[in-house]
Amino acid sequence: MTHDRAEILRDVAAIVIAAIACPFAWFGGGFLGCATQGFNANCAMTGVFIAPPVLILSGLLAAALTRGFWGYVWVVCGVVIGMLMIFGVVLVGGTFLPVDPITGVIATLWFLAPVSVGYLLGRGAAWFARAWRAAGDAGDAGDKAA
């Protein structure tokens, strides 16, 4: 199984994008949601609406870099790394984050869902573009033959 260097770099970049998106969605969504109204329960709900678009966008970016089953596996690995980064940042920051293994798995799946949607949308768009281009090339060949 041979891999060229560019393919490996694209896979690593997809992992990094998925890993960085999780803390950014968690903290960035909370900070953006609470910037105007202060930290309270209402801003937490605003953060819930900000985080999914960030995660979907990261899935789209990862889909542009990598492809196939293994590409999706690398994106899942990136989400797991990102969730561990959230735990590490909170732990270093001195804030207690009560996480048991079941809560951690649920939170990881919660973050993985929008990233997966973005990845599937990106790969679907790439498939559609390839099919459209192939159909256009086949039509051009028919025109040249006549």
C-alpha cells in the first residue's frame, strides 16, 4: 500500500481541522454567544446554535482534503483528539469539568454528528461534481465524433 506524501499531508490536515474545530466550537461558541449578554443560561443556548455551523464547516473542509472510508476514520480521530483537547484546556484552566466515560462518549458523538454531516455533504458534492464532469466529457466526445 503506497501513499504519496501529499495524500498523507491532506489526511493529517483533515485530522488537525477536526481536532481544532471541537475546542473552537465549544469555547468560541460560548464566547461569541455570551459576548453581548454576559455569561448566563441564555448565552449557553446561543452557544448551542453557534457550534454546529462551525463543526459542519470543519467537516466540509476535511472532506475537501481527504476522501473515502479512511478519510472519515481520520476525521473521527480528529474529533476524539479535539474532545480530549477540550478536557485538557479546561483542566489546565482550573475549571472542574465533571466527565465520566459515558458523558464523554455522548459529548463526542454530539460533536461528531455535525462534523459527519459536513463531511458527507462535502464528499457528496465532490461525487456530484465528478459525475457531472464525466457526463459533460462524454457529451463532448459524442459531439466531436459527429
